[in-house]
Amino acid sequence: MSNKNRLLILNNAGRVFRPVFILPILAVIFHGCGSGSSDNSSSFDRSSLLSNYCDNIIIPGYEDFYNKSIQLHESVVLYSEGTSTLQDCREQLYNSYLSWQRVMPFAFGPAYNNLLNVSVNTYPTDASQIEQDILNGIWNPPTSDFDHFGLPAIDYLLNFKDQHDSDELVRLQQLTSHLVDLSSEVYNNWNDAYGADFKSSTGTELGSSISQLLNSFNQVYEQNVRKQKLGLPVGISGAIDIGNSLPDKVEAFYANTYSIDLLYEALLSFQDLYNGDYYLNEQKIEGLGLDDYLISLGEEEYGSELDDDIQNQVEVSLAAISTLSSPLSEYVVSNRDEAISVYIELQALVVLWKVDMMGSLGVLVTYADNDGD
Amino acid sequence: MIIKSNLLSMIAISAVISFASCTNNDDDVSYTIPDTYEFSDSDGNSTVSFSGQTQRKDMLGEITTYMKTGNSGMTVDAQQLQNMYANSGYTWLQNGSDPADLGGDLNASTKQLQNKTGNGRPDEADIQNYFLSLMDGLSAASNGTDGEILSGYLQSASTGKEWVQLIEKGLMGACFYHNISTYYLGDSKMNVDNTTPVDPEAGKYYTEMEHHWDEAYGYFTDQIDYDPNASTKRFWGKYAGGSREELLGTATALSEAFRTGRAAISADDMDTRDQQISIVREQMELAVGGTAIYYLNKAFNDLSSGAEAGTKNHHLAEAEAFIYGLMFGGEASFSKAEVEEMMSDMSDYNSLTGADIHAIRDQIATGLNISDSHRDNL
């Protein structure tokens, strides 16, 4: 697989000429003579798919992230009062980071309107600005610059320092409280009205729930998983190999030991999301997912065979991530070539999901990639 | 199926129509609305002319090209810019040698942008001074005063504002839109002679009223065969397209209204003309406000995707320029004070939050009766 994928990295533009694009175009043309408003010949039950995503994955995911944010905030408050340990705060931060990977893919609707994703996890964080914020003391919510807020800023404060003065503790509480407010707002929005709207929009047109979900899925995978978690640390930005690693670009840089766990958890999150799987009492339950949607298109190259390719490539990628050794910031420097070969497996999923799957399902990619690939 | 129904509607538009509403008129009103903006007198002489508008658009094009040299670190001279604006003491690069330049040799033109900026408004001088001061600001920034080049755009180091956008797209509002919606489609230019050709000896086969309508059209587009979906258009012909055309149908509606109104004038059907004036005003305002919303959405998207501040501020400057334009409508939904308040709400781009951007956007959408779903997707 890897030779083919290297070619794709060198020449990303070429992949759009893969024949899959003919399929949805033909489908649209022929369907124009039919009756339904759907632009895909499949009779797949998108309504049930959306309900499964909303009720079993997205809302419980935000509920968990909200709860983890509260626990993180409370641990920081107790630590400030001297009734809990720094170690406890660090553990809560780790849990918050893990929980975030489960809702990160849903960067549309309430998350979009509240700028949740950039507020929670913009990194590398600006340590000197955080120090300035501590001196200022007052709380100003983020406007344009998000790189001194959210989990990365908390990572800096909790993991870079072993002791904290009162000003630092004030800032920590401001930052964790901000996370609680944000996660509560987005969770409530989904619960109050947005979830119902999401489930009722069953088409595949621009602005439909499927279009928003899949565009967000792909954009977040491409930019926040593939590129941010591994691409930039190994020194690959889009199609460009800059020739050396950038170790300070890893996620949770100050904790130093989380980066690979977070990458692995993110891919598990995308695997479950793709499969529509969720957890009840820590039991994994198989729900209706994108895999079923593809399989419903039939036993053909862009139906169940594409699902097979995706399932296989996810497993290959998870196995590849397991070959990385922690801390990632050191590994990308000492074993750059090996790290790049893991990146190539992650890149192969972009092709399968963004190009082939979107083409098969007849959903347009509407987000523009700002790094030219 | 889409292709067929478009064809049908085109046939319908070009069909001979009779207006039952014209009962006040003794004549039996029956005339053809052409598919393109082509009109001629009974001898077959074309009565359409808007060369002055084409020249002004060419001038704004050359001004913009000059202003953008500041983006690559070159000095922009305020005096030259103001000379270009007033078409006085400046030698245009567009000298007629390139047949692709529709306006021909600009050095032979007596037209200018400045005296057509907010012309006829009581605050005309203030409006023109606003642009002159923006030109001074751009020049100073290009000389290092309060200027920095971010994401390839020369912007204010203190507020993030981008003069090039405020000037170019601001003039689309204060000059082009104002002249379409308020000046030429206003009473003083519409309640004029519509029986006598102005000067057939000089090739002016049109009546005064026909010519005024053409001048409004010329500020919208210089294309006789206007295609709402083609990407080759400029200024309003372009910005009435895109997502505004896709969701609000502005470009198609404007093209139809301009052709229908012009045909009505030639047939002396004033009721239909007046209906079309209202449609042009309404649809132009949707194009102005819809484009402002489009750029505010882009700026919000920049925040959400962590784009560079320079890119976001570029989109905010474009948005502000179109918001500014909202005060120039013939039947404006926003007062000047309301427009100025929105602009003052975005006086410092760098401190604008996502919620601030959405608040301004929603105010425009509400004022123009744009649905939430269209607002979100413009």
C-alpha cells in the first residue's frame, strides 16, 4: 500500500481524477427523471442513521465532555484550596483530552456557532501570552486568538509547572471554567433544539445534516487528526515535506506523554463514528453507521468493497500508530522515517473517506482546504 | 428537468406579454421583452448606451490594481489616487490599445468617479471625503504609518481594517449602487421626456428616460447578454451572482427586471416600469446585504477554522464595505444611522468575537427578511 500512497502525497491533485466521481454525477442526472427529492439511488434509511448519531453518539459525547470539564474544573478548585493534588488535576486533564477526541468530529451546528473546536484545542499554545494573561488577572474571552485558551493552555499551566502561585491558580480556574461554559452551551444546544433539527433534515443537499456531518467528519479528520496530530510534528504540511520534524507541534506538548494516546483515541473515535458504534455501560453496541450506508449501495467497488477497504485501512492505521513510541515529540525526531510511514497510513484514509466515500454517497465536499491539498 | 424548466421560463420571459393591469392606459400595451439587453427604435437603430458607466468601472478597476500594489510593499501615492478618483491630472494606463477594454481610452473620457459618489445626497461632500480620507490612510499605511502586510493584504496595524477593500467595494455602494437605485431610478431621472430622441444626428436615438434606465443598467453590468451564472462578470454583475444568485435569485431577477423595465419604457408602460424599479431596488439591496452576510460568514468561518488573522480581517473589510453600501438604496431598509452603528460595532476587527460577527450578520438578515437558513448558507 505504501508505494501507492507515497505517490498520493507527492501528487495529491491527481486523486480527484479517480473514476468514482463519475458515479454520483450520473446518479444525479438519471435521478432527475424520478420522483424523490434524494439525489442518491440508495433506499438507505438516513433518518435512522441520523437518530443513531444524534442520540447515541453526539449528545452522549457532549454530555461526557461536559462532565469531564466539570471534573477538571472541580479538581483545579480543590487543588487551589489545598484539598487535592496537582496529580489529580493532571489526571482530570488527561480524561478531558480523551473525551474531547470523541466530540471533536462534530464541528458544525452548535460547536461551529460557539467556536468550540478552536476554543478547546488550538495548539501549539502561546506560553508567553498565557504568562501575560496571568499578570493581567482579568478574564477576557477569546476573540481572534485562541492559542492561549482551552486544553493546551491548561496543559501548559498544569504540566509545565510543578507549583502554582495564586495568580496562576486564578488563571487556571478561569480557563477550566471557560471549558465548562462552552461545553455546557453546546451540549444544551444539542439537547434543546438542534438535535431535533438535525434528525429531521434527511436529505443530502448542501446544508443538510448528512452534508454537514460528513464535511465536518472529513475536515476534522484531515486537518485536526492527520495533519495536526502527526503531519505537522513529522514536518509534513498537506502535500509538502518540509524536510525536518517540528516536535513542539505535538498535541499536549507539556504533558509530553499524551500525544500518541490522543492520536490513537481520535482514530478509535472516527472508527466508531464511521461504524455508528457506541457504548452503553462500557459495552460496545453496533449502531447504524456510514459502513451500513456504503454496504447498502451493493456489492460493488464503491459499495461494500469500499467499506472493506476503509475497515481494513482503519485497522492498518491503528496498528501503525501502535508502533510509535512515547513521547511523540522525541520519536518524530529520532525516528522520522518511521513516523512518516505511519502518517502515510493516516493519509490513505483521507483518500478513502473524503474522495471515495463522499463520491459514493453523493455528498459534495464543501470545505476548502487551506493548505492547498 | 432543470434544463427544461429553465428553457420554459426563458421562453415565457421573451414571449409577447399583455398587461391587464394597464387599464389606465388607453393604448393596448403589448410588447416584447428581449432575452438580452438589446433595444432599438422603429428604424432599427440601437437605443442602448452606457459607455460612461463602463468607463467608470474601468477606472475603478485600474484604481484597485494601483491600490493593491501596497499589498506587495510598494508605496501608494495619495495624490495620484485622488487624481484617479477625480479623473484629473492622471494618465490612465488603459489607453484604448487593448480591444478587451470595453471603456476604450480612459484618457479621452470626461467621466469621473468622485462627482458620481453619493451625488445628489445632502451628505454628498461627507461621502466623498470619506473616500478621500481612506485614500490618505492607505497611502500613509503604505509608507509605514499604522500599516502591516498580513496574509498578503496591507491592513491597519491597530484595527485590522483594509483600505483597498473599503475603497473599492465601498465605491460599488456609494457610486454604482447609489446611481442605480437612487439616482437614475429616482423621480428626477425617471419623470423626464420619453417621446423625443435626444440627438439622432449624434447617434443618440434614445429618449432621455431610456438613457437614464440604461445608465442604471450600465452600473449593474456592461454585458448586453448578461449570464447570471458566468464567472467573467465584475462588480455588481458579479456580486449579484454566487451564493446570492443560488439562494436568493438576485442576478436572474435583476437581469429580468432591467430588461422588462426598459421594454416597458420603450412601450410607454409606466406602471410596469414602476414595478420594475421596485424590483431592481429590492434585488440590488439583497445583493448588497447578501454579499455583506456572505463575507461575515466567511470571517466567522475563518475564526472557526483557525485561519490567519489577516485573512479574517480581509473578509471583515469586504463585509464592512458592503454594509456601508446599504445606506444608498432608493428604498433602503436601513437608515444611515443604522448603517453607521453597524460599522461602529466593527470599529476594531481584532476585538470582534464570533458572537459579534453573528450579531451584525443577523441584524442585516432580519432587516432584509432573509431566512435563517439562507443567512447561514449565503
